[in-house]
Amino acid sequence: MNENAMTSANTVYSTQEKLLLLSEQLRKTGQKLKVAESFTGGGLASRIVSVAGASNYFFEGLVCYSPLSKTQRLGVSAEIIEKYGVVSAEVAEAMVAGLLKSGNCDIAVATTGNAGPDSDASGLGVCYLAIGTPSFTHTVRKQYTGDRGMITEQAIQDCIGMLYNNIIMRN
């Protein structure tokens, strides 16, 4: 780990500060980022492009809300969706794999989850967030509380945190 990363490990950054650091690092390395969002509905992409210079590293963001969209746009197999459900680690990982496979992408992030309110209480707030590169994929299950906006916002912030941890802290 380099000296900057060690200093960063002991510092608490806001979500906006993390985005600025990510922007700087991605511009420096020339890496390209893609996102595929389901329940966050483009909120993560919107936050990423709120930083000036995002066009240097942000290739695209897709909102694949329906199961059919995930299948047609990202190549998520209908069998995975049927077997594990659309809100699952397997679907989040397949979404990341689809982004990476389509090219022009070094880092991919995907979200799938249930922000409610139209669900049974046991599934409300359950989300899977995945990040991947050609050499690794990391998926986390989250259980958020609150209303639809709160659940979505928490997921967006956690995705930015995952990007920060996997791009800044690993370099």
C-alpha cells in the first residue's frame, strides 16, 4: 500500500470527497467505468457525473429495471433470474459481467434491490451491490431501512464507498 493510501485509510471522507478522489484517480489511470442500475434508477450515474471531468472516465450508465432489460441489455440469463430471483448476488454479479463483457470498461458497478414499498416486509430494503474488474468481482448484501428514497440513497453512497475502497485503497 502506498503512503497516500495509508494516510487515506485513517481519514474519513464524505461521499462527495470520495467521488473527487475517484475522479482524480480514474483520470490519472485512464480507466473506464460503467454502471448498471436497477432500483437506484440512475442515481449512481447521476452522482458520478456530478463531478467535473467525468467524461474522461465514465463510459456509460444503464438503468435496467425490469428482468427482461437485464437479460436483453446485460446478458443476465433468464435461468439465473428464475433460480435466484432478480434481487440476488448472482444477478448483481451477472450484471457486472455483462458490463465488462461489452467492452470499453475496466471497472463495473451494478445494483439490484427492493426499495419498496410494494413488497412483503421481509424483502424490503434488501439490496445487492456488485463491483468488478476483469480480474475480480465483489458483491455485498445490504439490508437498508427507511422509505424508498432513503434506501436508494444509502445504496448509492455504499456503491461510491465500494468504488473508493476498491480503486483508491488498493492503489
